[in-house]
Amino acid sequence: MLPDFQGTLELISMEGNGGAHLDGKVLQTFQKSFVQVQNILDQNRVLINEINQNHESKIPDNLSRNVGLIRELNNNIKKVVDLYSDLSSNFSKSIDVNSSEGDSRSDGKGVQKRTRPGIKHDEGGMKMEMVRCDRR
């Protein structure tokens, strides 16, 4: 099953109403990256289907062709990892900027943040779980 990137963007926007707010330009950047990821994943599905068909055919030329297809698949996976890494970094930076801007209220009192045990929160009180993908 493919990820629902539009739902992710809507969730980010909704989270913004109660805590961190991401501006339209940031959301457009995320949208563009998610579309790129989705396009690569769609291409990977086609590649995997062709690789499987070639493998099942056991025709020597088809099996030889799989070498190039698998290389292309690996390169696509590296691109997806890079895109997710950039998304993660950009998201963290956006949250950091927005949470530091929203740490005080108009009455001059600081915002009291509640946290629940076992759930990680960033400085802005937003639930976060980041996964880091190191490049090889």
C-alpha cells in the first residue's frame, strides 16, 4: 500500500492550528517532495514487475536485462532516501523556527507545555518521532 502524502500534509496543517504552524511555502515544498517520492515509487513498481517477469521467463537475455533494471531500482531507492532525508531535515528546521516564534503569548506569560510519559515532544510540545537515514 502506498503512503497517503496528501493526508500527511493535511495533518501537518492541522497540527499547526494547535501548536506549530507551517506556512504555505513550506507546505508547497513538502508537497513537491512527496510528489517526487511518489513518482519514483510508481516507477519502482513498474521496474519490480518487469524484473519479476524476466526472472520467471528464465530467458538469458531477459535475465541479463535484470542487471540493469536492478541497478536502476537501487538508484531510485537512493533517491527516495535522499528525498526523505531532506524532508526530515526541512521539517525539523521548520518546526524549530515556528516553535521558537510561538513560545510566548500576547499577555507576556510563557506557554506551559504538558507532556505524557513515553511520548517524545519537541520544544514546541508537538509529538515527534524522526527516523534518520544515513547515506552510504
